[in-house]
Amino acid sequence: MIAKSEWRPLPKHLTIAKSRIEGLGLFAVEDLPEGTDLGISHVFDPRFPNSYIRLPLGGFVNHHEIPNAKAIVAQNDPELGDLEHIRLITTKAVRSGEEITVKYIINHLDNPKWEFEYDVSQ
């Protein structure tokens, strides 16, 4: 039997909607202060292509040259314990209705284990 879980594909303060940048994007549904941890976008797993499993946050976040969030590589999660993953953190206050964006490079293969290498030096 599966234990009761509070997991949701997106945090309650985010939604997916039509983006002016590309297709669909992540949008704040409430004001978010700078430094808000939006959650895990990718989980490391060497069995998958590029060694990462992309979660809804990673699948719908769009690129922008002046982003309002950044991706960080982490080795531990407070709830899940030791787990190599990438999470998104706001770098400035985000207003309700604003799209969450990250500056990233697609198909930049300096890190060959992951085709969507985020620029974590923002």
C-alpha cells in the first residue's frame, strides 16, 4: 500500500500557463519574495538519458537573459535526504502573474551528462 503523500507536481504558489516567451511557462499565483525556494526541477539518476529526470518545474521553466530565478545543484534535500538534484530559487521578488524564468543554455555539452546545463553562476 502506498503511504499518504502531500506531494504535488507544482508548489501551490505556481501554475502553468501560456507564455509570451515560448509555449507554456511557470507563473507565480502569489507574490514571492527574493530567495523563495521553488523546489526541485531535476533529479540525478544515471539510468536516464543525460542522467537527470526532469520534473514539472524543469519542464516548464523558460529561459530569459534577465531571469528572476536561478538553478542550483544540491546534494541534499531537507525532506528527501541525500539526493543529487537541481532546484530553483528566486533571485528577486516575483509578483503574482509574473513568469518564472532562468538563464540556461540548451545543448551545451561541457557537462556531457546533462544536455540542459543551467548557468548556475548567475
